Amino acid sequence: MDRAGVLAWLERYVDAWRTYDSRQIGELFAADADYRYHPYDQGDEVVHGREAIVRAWVDGVPEGIASGRDEPGTYEARYEPYAIEADRAVAVGWSRYWTDAARREEADTFDNVFLLRFDDNGQCAEFTEFFARRPTPQGR
């Protein structure tokens, strides 16, 4: 995987998140992919397999793993490759959330790091997310 390939995958990831389109989500991941919402996830906390990943995105992930499905128009994100070696990549970026789709008030911004491993078809075989909420600026 090269930088252009990882960047294209990340752009498709954001678009799939924006639309929650099952086909788009499924095309991102290998049939036997593992998806971790946190680096410490193990056992049942790891979403295993393309179908389970699509279900988790579309139906909202199980409580306790993440916050569930985001409402359309209430978020935006941007990620880019930071380091790439063979089939592995590290991506960095941010995701920003508003209280409603009119985007009148920012709710949260998170800084993100993704650990990615791709298969020979350019689909993600392993996805691990690290995130940290930015402190709220004073006066808000």
C-alpha cells in the first residue's frame, strides 16, 4: 500500500461514515477483518468480519464499545497517512461533532490515530482506533 492508496481508503472511510451505506462500508474491509474501537479491545469487544463491521456501523455499535451511530450532518472528519510500511499504515486526523445538523454549537473535537493493515486487495484487514477528546476552550 502506498500513500495515495491509504489516502484514498481514508477518504472512502469518511464517505462511508457520512452515508452509512452498507455497500460502501463493506468495500472498505476484508471478509475476515478485525475492527477495534479502542487499542485495548479483546475478545468480544473486537468486531470480527466484514458483515459484523457493517452491522456495527449501520445499526450502531453495541453499547459500551462506542457511542453508537452518529446523526447525519452533526460531524465531519479528516484523516491522512502519517507512516506507511508494506501493508501497514498509521493515519492521523480529527473528527468534529456539533450538537445538531445546523452546526450551531460545536460539541466535541477528537484527535485520532488509526493503525491499519491492508490485504492484497487494498481492503483493511485490521483497524485499531486511538482517540483523545480535545479540551474545551475556555469561554465555551
